[in-house]
Amino acid sequence: MNIEIINRKLKLEISGFSGVAANKNYAGTAFALMDKMWPVIKLKGLKHKGLNIWVYEANEKVFAGVELEDPVTSDTGLEQKTVLLAKYAYYKHIGPYSRLKQKGDNMHNELRKMGLKPVLPYIEIYGHWTSDETKLETELIMAVD
């Protein structure tokens, strides 16, 4: 696993919705939040970068959103989230989404072996969709102390 440790600030400004993953069903919760978000984006005609971003936080909280091209100047009905990381681990997964949990677990374990302490938030940035699962790209970002 080729994990890159990055020591420069990362700032994400995300618009979307948050929720709590009942029974730790993170994927189901995030998908429901995305299904709630995309109609608002389309209805309001908001320009966006097109990449779904899921942010996992303490107490089973999940935020699912997207980066908008322009700053929000009116009430869109979307929640706004700013994620700031000073130091983080980065890994790009290429392949099926069904392997993401295992890749995240592997990343966590590798960081521990490197003497780093993974902390929340944990972020998944989904690349543009393709029907060929072997070409799906997802960026995994894990904050570290």
C-alpha cells in the first residue's frame, strides 16, 4: 500500500447534508444523504466540481457533499462544512467500491506501523463514475497526529 504522508494544509469547503450512521451503516447513510443532496444541487442550478465527498466524524456522524464552483451567496438548503487538516495520509484506491472498507482498514493499520496515530475525520473523495469497476478511483484521506 503506497500511502503518502502530507504535511501541508488541506482545506475542503463542502456543501451537502450530515447524518448519523444508525447501526454503523455508514455507506447506507451516506448514500441517503447524497440522494437528498443531488436534487437540491440540480434544482438550484449550482455549479460543482462533480466529485462526491464523504466525511466520517466522531459519534458515527457522516457528511456527504460536493465542492461548489462558486461560494454560496444565498440559502440553498444545503449544510456547509469546512474541513481543515494540517497533516494527513493520502492513498488513491483504484478498483471496486466494495474494497474501500478493507483499504481504509489497511491504511489505518499501516499508519500505526509507521508510528502515526490516525484520527478523525476520515475522508473519501469519489472520482468520476465509470461502469468499469476496475477503473473507479477513490481518494482516501486520513488525518494523523
